[in-house]
Amino acid sequence: MTYIPFHKPHLPNSTYPAVKKVFDSGWLTTGPNVKIFENKFTEVIKSQHAIAVSSCTAALHLAYLAHKFSPGDEIIVPSYTFVSTVNAIVHAGAKPVFCDIDENTLCIDPVDIEKRITKKTKGIVVVHFAGMPADMDKINNIANKHKLIIIEDAAHAFMTSYKGKYIGESDNTVCFSFYATKNLTTIEGGIITTNDEEIATFSKIMSLHGISKNAWKRYSKEGSWKYDVIAPGYKYNMTDIQAVIGIEQLKHVRESVRKRQHLSSLYKKYLKNNSSIILPIDPPYPDSQHAWHLFTIRLTEKSKVNRDTLIELLKENEIGTSVHFIPNHLQSYYRTILDNTIHLPITEKVFDSIISLPFFEDLTEPQIKKVCRIINKLTI
């Protein structure tokens, strides 16, 4: 029996000679290819600036710092996200305030955001879950009403669009991930997009030790050994090797989106008659696109097995799965430092029932049929 993994990265064949060319150049770390990658990313997403960094976690940390949140400031954030979204708030000196999600989109719930705003609230973090865009019109209106900063965690949302615009095209500061499992991978990596030149300049400088602009050029024939440290920055830069891996994938981005849309439609086709599960929806807004980073299902009370049992049975049948995510308000650290009595009913309900199924570009229809056949057999 051949194992079907939860994820398998897809790299174009052109990646390998491109990486070799970087090795042969002798310039392995931050250099000209990072700049090319940033420029090509802005061309795709249609943002004015893009700052490539070492991870989405680094991007989020820099974004929080760039917006000058202070100790005691509260930032509303969904508990239903990977822990890095929240950890970076703490590292920036602010306080996370957990918020519930919408049961249909699994993105942050605008109604619950309003309930959690206090005099100390300074920002909102919007997480676009699994490739689904959040309801940005409602969230932007709330932010404008209360004079709050919005930062978007688009780790799952490369090529997600909302009402005719890509996530990253707005005036908000947006953070993307290029981790190994993401729709576009640089093995490890991330990027910040912004239309604010001040935010872009701050992020670029702080991503490389706080050294003045274009610090990397000091090792090139155009550069100078002299440099100036203007702030105590971080080691958050992307390398040229990572950047060229991303550049090669950007050449095939439309094809990648079509493939993921097709795979999601196959899952829906083979699971649509199973009343024991809830399938993910398409964006409930006009002219919007789901990036299909993940394909998740949720078990209903009709299912013959619970979520944990189904995961184990699928594993026995050589099928890999995952769970996105363990809510952060249930994590030991955040239960200790924050209100451990908080109850987020939708978040907890979704977490108890959700499974992420195998989903990657090289997944085949026979593999999807096998996954669905076994799920139907075990749950109906």
C-alpha cells in the first residue's frame, strides 16, 4: 500500500539549475536575487513594496514593531491560528486578546471583534485561514471606526483575492509565509507587503541588524565597507538561494492556482454525498478567490467516529493528515499569562471536529478517490 502524505512540495524543474547558478555565482546570502524576488512578488500581488525575510514569524514581528505598539496595548487576534501569530505580538511587547471565528469561513469574526474592543485596543490581526479571505470590508470599517491598525497574516493566502484585489494589495501591512508546506515555498521564508514607504524602510533596515539601507552591497563591487547601525535590528534576512527558489515558482503561479482549484473540486465531488462531514465553502463574497492552501473537513454528530479516531484510522490506511490548529487560548503558556476562563465556542467546536486532508499540487485523482472512499466508509 502506497502512503499518501499530507503534503509534498512541488518545485519546477527549472529550480535546480537556477539554484546551481546561485551557488556558482559565489553570492549565497542576501543579494541581487532577493531584490528580484521582491520586485516580482509586487508585480504579482500588486503591492507597492515587498520586503523578503527569513519567515512569516519574522515578518509579523517586524510588522508589529513597525506600527509601534507599546507595552499594555491590546491587539485582537483569532485564537484559531498558528502560535507564531500570537508569539510575535508578545515579542513586540503588546498583549494578545483572543477573538472567535466565523463558523463558515473559519476566519476572524467581525461581530466578536467589536465585543472585545477596549480603550487599550490598538490593533487587529486578520488571519486568512486555509486560503479563505476574511470579511475585510467589515473589518476595515471596524478599524476605521475605532482608529485601529490592521495587520494581515496571509501565511495561507498567497493568491487569495477579496472583491477583485489580491490579499497584499490593500493599504494594510500583510505578512506571507514561504514555509515548506505553503503554496509557494522558499523552504523557509516570508515577505511583508505594504503601500507605506515608511513601514517598508523600517522593515528592510530592521531585518538586517538595523544597518542602513542596502547594507548587503558592502560586499559587492559597487558597495563600500562603511555602514551605519541606526537601530538595534534583527537577523531576519532572506538568502539569494531561497529567493531564486521563489522566483522559479512565481513563473508558474497561475498554473498552480488552477491545479489547486481542480483538486479542491475533486474532493468536493467525492465527498458531497456524505452528511457526516462539513466541506469547506468558496468565498461568500463577489469576485473573490480561495487560494486552497488547505483542504479541511469537519465531522458532524452523524459521523460514526470522532476526529481523533478518524485520524488514526486514516493513518492505518497509509493516509497522512494534520489538524489546523490547536487554539492558542488552550495552550499552557497563554492560559497562564492571559484569562484562562475565556470561552470561544466556535473556535472550540471547529477544533474538536476538523481535519486537514492530503493536499499538494502533485496529488492525483486516484489518490483523492482513495482518501474519500475510506473517509466515506469510516464516517457514514
